[in-house]
Amino acid sequence: MSAIHAPVILDIAGTELSADDRRRLQHPLTGGLILFARNWLDRRRLLELSAQIKDLRADLPICVDHEGGRVQRFRTDGFTHVAPMRTLGELWMKDPLVATDAATAAGVVLGSELRACGVDLTFAPVLDLDFGRSGVIGDRAFHRDPRVATLLAKSLMHGLLQAGMANCGKHFPGHGFVAADSHHEIPVDRRSLKAILADDARPYEWLSTSLAGVMPAHVVYPKVDDRPAGFSPRWLKEILRQQLGFTGAIFSDDLSMAGARRIGGVEVSYVDAATAALTAGCDLVLLCNQSLDGGAAVDQLLDGLLEAQQRGRWQADPDSEARRLRLLPASAPLDWDTLMHDPVYQRALERLP
């Protein structure tokens, strides 16, 4: 191989590691793990699971979709129910400074509780704008105004940073304008590049020095490219990297989503989708919910992507590997009992909306 690059973020089926999980986590192309609600029983067992993962591979970021609101994987055994991000946007309309402080508090609470259980990264904040037409985004968005969304997101990211956690803005350049859900179909946004850059993509420009990660949308913007943004060198290399100046890690959205399986009008395999995403400019690719029923699809992706690399279909990138490793926390977390008495965390709880 020309360089070290572990781009695949995969999942596991249950609440503890199986022999197959251990084998996959040690595959040379495995670069991280994403957890879901099915991996949760209680805090003790989540901490044990994360410790087992780190014993195998200390370099693997343990990730989760844990935004607050309806996208919050862990909800019991002491985890705080954080309000959806739209609540912060509504608070902004009453008092912007109270809202930004509440957003930072939300970041502190989300990040601190996750880190106390061994989780390294949450895929947040959502930077999509609230046009009122997307059911899959809906109240996950802060606001319709990109300026408000940016400042609230930056405040939330400040709170995550206080907890020692990186961030990932999603879904570039914007998923809020389209009604279709990319989990089940391929949304199409027919606006011009000028219109998108002036509105939906502005948070990525304004947060270009703050974001640690960005996740592109499985949305097609035909006036820019006939490929979904996550498979488009135009969107990722030219616009996000060069024009907007983003230097962090780019994650593909879940390759098992319907919006990821058709590229340029053709249905493709997971290996082809991953290869296309990496070639387009993604540093990391996610394959979610395929570890169930034996996980054959995960093995096919790992082994097929390794073969594709050896055949020169995609190139290992040491810069991508460096960006992946920068997602790992640089400090040790507080354990749960210590966190419960931490004055910063306690104050953050008081400031939640």
C-alpha cells in the first residue's frame, strides 16, 4: 500500500463485542465505530463496551448520532434529555445572548455525558436551515437564517470543545430545502450554486476554522453536479476545500441509505459507493446497520475496498489519516461520578432551555 489510511466507520450488532466484531475492528481499513440505540443497555455496559473497543484499537474514534431532540441514542440511566435545536432558535428570537449561552450549555451536557461513557465524537451540529419542508430535518435545525444557525452552532461546538469533544457539521451544502428523505430516496435540489452558497452553505464558510468534521448530504444538486454531494469532487474538493477553506475531516453519510446507492443514475455496490466517496474527497465512509444478521455486507466492504485499493481504484491518503486521528480527544474525560459534581456541568444543566 502507498500509505496508511483507515477510512471505514462501521457498527456492531449488540451490546458487547462478538468474535466477528473484534476481527472487523482490527481490519487495516477500519477507522472508527458508530454506536446506535441497540448498543445501549446502561452506562456501565456502554463504558465496558467502549473500553473493550479501545483495548483492541486505541486509535478508533467511537462515534454516535447524539444531537439532542429526537436524535439522541442514549436516553436513560442518567443521560439528560436535551431539547431539539429548534428550541434554541426560538429562544434566539426572544434573547440572542441567552440562546447562545444555552447552546453552549447543551454542548457541554451532550459532550460531557458521552465522554464519561467512553464516546469520542457526536455527529453534531446540524447546520441545515429550517425551511419548514423537510420532515427528516425538521426541528433538528436551529433556524431558517444562516447567521442565526451559525452562531448557535458555534456556541454548541464551544460546549463540545469544553467537554473535549470534536464536532461534525451536517449535511453539506444543505438538506433543509428538499422534502424527500435521503434514507429512502434521492432528494433533488434544483437551485443554482449561487443561491445555495448565499444561503444553505454559508454556515460552512463562516465555521471553516471551527469545524472538525463535515458530513455531506446524499442530495443531488443538478445545476452543480449530477452526483450527490458526498460523491462529488466539485462539491468536496473544489467548493468545500478550496473555495470555503475547510481543513477538517469529511465523512460520507451512511452508504446504506438509498441516497448513497445511486450515483449518476446507476445503482452501485457498497464498495463502489465507498470508492466513489473516497475519490471525490471524503476522508471517511460510514456503513451503518449492516452488522446485523452476520454482517456479510461489512466484510464485503472491508475486503472489497482493500482489493480496490490494491488495484489502484482509490489512493490511501496520509492527510486523511491525520485528519481522522485529530478527531480523537486530546484529554481524559471526567468519570460519571466526578462529572455529577463538576461545577461547569452543573451550571450547564441549569442553563438548558
